Amino acid sequence: MIHIVFDSANVPVLQQAVDMDELLQGNIIEIKDDYAVGPIDNIYTTEGFQTRRDWWKNVLLYSPHEQQLDIVDDKLTVHHLLQQLTDDSEVEVWIWMGQNAHDVCGYYWLISQLKDFAGRIQVLYLNNLPFFNEKGNIFYPTHLHQIQPKEFLKAKKLARPITLSEFEVDPDEWKKTCTEDAIVRFLEGGKKISSKDADFYDKYLLAQITSESQKMSKVLSSTLNKIPLQTGDAFLVWRLRELSEQGKISVIGDWEKGWKDLTIQLPSLALINE
């Protein structure tokens, strides 16, 4: 058995669950890229892949995550996965998804590449399902890593084969999403993805910025606590860089030294009038 997840935070939690149940024994594979953001047009071509990689290189510039670009190679991960499925007809794949755009977009990116192995691909979509938290209270998790490992043992009963119909419909839905030329994608419900422009989060960032200088870390923290739909800090900092280049905010400090000492404020009226 091979388990697939779409977020590094999900790996240790699922691994604990696997260690508890011999029926779940198998390797855990992580699809590392976040296909809920960034360009995805022609994503399976060399040109489309390079366009996306160049975009990520720009987004991660000056960030603490800059080196992560070198360890993300989902194409190679899938190549090895397909080889395993080809070499061993007994191998099954279990795809685990939480109710969030990151997981669902990762699923969409992956699924068309597994069509030849229909019947051996199971999905566990924990969509709008109740679980017990550490205090014994019921809650509805949006991400797998929010679930206690022992709760996964109950969730395994939800595994079901991906149908032939889904292998037809889901790649078509993803193809439509890919051609929308958007940068941000959200989950509306079920597996329905909606697309937004790159500046979607700008209003939330600007709402936290005043004429008084603030540490970038404070702006990020405040924004992440206020936005209705989560994204990563690197994406938000990229948007701050874009807003700075547009003259809508002032970023003070040396980008080359990283985010830590950067401060942000609205441009002074004198600067705007010049």
C-alpha cells in the first residue's frame, strides 16, 4: 500500500496512524507543490512546468523557504509511483485529502496521471466530516494534520475506489481550471474549485498597514489571522513586494537580509504627491 498526502504537516500524523494498524502499513508519499496557487496553464508540458517553476522562484526570493524549490520534484515522484504500480500489480494507492484547496488541487493534478491503474486507486476525502479533538469535542477539520492519529483508524473505513467516471470527469474539470489563467484557487465545496486573480489578498494586506511603521512579521501575522481563506506567508510577502513596486506601500530595509528586519507602512503624502 502507498499513501499519498499533499502537505508535509500531514506526513507525521498519518505515519503515527499507520504505525497503529498493520492493515495500513505502507509508504507515505508527499506531493510537495501547492497547486492552489501559481500558474498552471499547460502544467504537464515542459514549457508550463518551467513557467511555474520560474514563478515560484520569484515568490520565494528573499524568503526563508527559498531552498525548498530545489527539493520539489513532483514529476519525479509520480514517475517513481507509476513504476511501482507497473512493477507490482498488488500495490494499491490511497489518496488522502482534507477539505481545502491545497489538497483538492493536488488531487486534480495527480489523478489524470493514474488513470491506467483504475481499480487500484482509493480516495479518502474527509469532506465535512466530524472528528473528536484532543479534548473529546467534536469538530470539523479542514486539514488532515488537525486530526488525531487514532481518528485515522476510523477514517480508513471511508476509503473507496476512484470510479471510471471520476477518472474522466475530474481531469476535464482540472483542465478547465488550468486554462483560466488565474493565480489563486479556492475550494467552494465538494471538489469545486474557483479561481481568482493574483491580487485577491491585497485588500487584506492593505487593511493591516497604516502610516505607522510596522514589522513585516506583524503585518503577516495580522493578515493570516484575518483572511477568510488561508494561503502561505511566502505568497503574501510576494504580494507585499508587488504592492511596494506599485507604490501602494513602503517597505523599509534590505530585502537581501531576509524578512526579519523589514518594516512596512503606507507611503507618506509628500511621497505620493511627488
